[in-house]
Amino acid sequence: MTYTTKVKEEIVKQEINQPEKICELSGFLRFGAVIKNNITITLENASLTRRIYSSLKSIFNIRPKIIVRNQKRFRVKQIYILEITEKVNYILQFLNITDGNKKILPEDNFFSTREEKIAYLEGVFLATGTVNDPASSGYHLEIVTNLNREAVFLTNLFKAIDINAKHLKRNSKFMVYIKNAEVISEIIRMFKATNSYFYFEDIRIYRDHKNMVNRLNNCEIANQEKTITTGLKQIADIKYLKDNDLYSLLDDNTKIVLDYREKYPETSLKELSDIISLETEYKIGKSGVNHHFIKVRNLIKKHQQKL
């Protein structure tokens, strides 16, 4: 069972009130049904089939025809087909799906509450939505539509509940998508898929923690490499001073710093200052150590300019 299927299985097990049920069914039929002279819904999930059948029965007092077929492509699985032949025009107009023979999208006045907007998006997700398993390579939730105006409508509906979604054209279809892990997690929570939400959060937090540890390790390695590179460069400067009889021009405190650098070539400036302060009478900080090496570099530059 895919993660998308698990999320949908949880959604359809949740009880919702009648207005939310109407909005959910509207979203599902608008984006998931084939609408001609009748309404045909093809499903692969038994739980979702029961949900749609139950909603149609409770709202419109009808019993859709159910056809069960075995599909043998790749693997054997059951396909459920719901056919609605009675009250078709009434259902479509009541659910704000059509106006006469024209397919429409619901206006703002179709929704009375934020929860009803969420229920509509829930129905759309049940019809055509997918969400990646957070344990896979990336975070991704998408809803596929046929028309650009449908994608724009869904993007704006997400925005109305403070969710930032984007849309684009992909081949002949349009895709509304979200890649932000926290936002996807919030959507799953709003859809009341509790177990799927906790699973998603556990994986997300683990991955975020792992990424943070990796960044810290990389930062520590980079700092260590920088410290070693700096130390080796300073050792080379000390050697230059001695090879060119410049060492005697330094004051006593600078000589102390250089002597300790030769003893501890791989320590940081802070560590070097601590060692000098501990082992000698010369109390110095990190900036003081750095100041002495600046003096060394200036001396070397003056010498090289004279050559």
C-alpha cells in the first residue's frame, strides 16, 4: 500500500457533518467523475467507494449502480465503478458542478466556513491527489487537473486557507503542487489523517535533524581544514623569517607566539592563545595572536619588496 493510499484510507474513515460531506462530494465528483448523460466514477479503493456511495445515498437518497471488475494488467486488482443515472442534473447543480450543461467551479458563496473549503479540497485530493512517502527522496503533494482555470481555482482555494500552493502545465494536464514539508504535513493534519500525519512528522523531524547534524559536521570539518591551512601558512612564514635572518628583528612577545606556533602547528588561534596564557607569563587572546602574525606578514612583505 502506497503512502497516498494510506492517507486516503484514513481520510475516508473520518466522520464529517452534512455541509462538509456536500463540499467533499462536490470536489470529488467535479475532479474525479466522468460526467455525460450520467455520472460515472471509477475507483480502485473499496473504502473510498463506500464513502462516495454512502455520501450519495445520505445526501440525495439514491443508490448508485455498483460494478466490480477484476483488472489483470501487471497484477490482479478489483476496480469499482459507480454509475449514477437518476437525479443527475439535480445532483450536478446542487453540488455546484454544472450550470445547465456547462461545467463550472463553485463560487465563494458555496462555502460557509473554512472547514467546508478544507472538505472540498479533501474531496479533490481523494479524486486525483497524490503525496510522496516522506521517507522517499523528497517532499511532494500534487493534484492533477485538466484545465488551467481549474488549477488556478485550486491554488486560490488553498490560499484561502493560508496554504501556499503553486501550479504549472505538465504535458496536456495542469498540476497544483506543494513541496514544502511543513505545509504538506499541515494539509495531512487538516484532512484528519492522524496516523499518516504522525508518521510524516516523525520522518520529517528525523531527516531535518540528520541534515542539521550533517551541516554541523561539514562546518566543523571546514573549520578544521581552515585551522590547519592557517597553521601551515604561519609555519611557512616563520621558516621564511629564519631563512632570511629576519627572526632577530621581532620583539620578545612575538617570538613567544611564533615558538608556540611551531610547537602546536594544528591548533586554532584561540587554542594557541589559551596555551600561551597558561604556560607563560604572557597573557594574550585570539586577536592578540592574530595581531602578531599580521606583524610577521608585514615584515615579510617589506623584505620581499626590497628584493
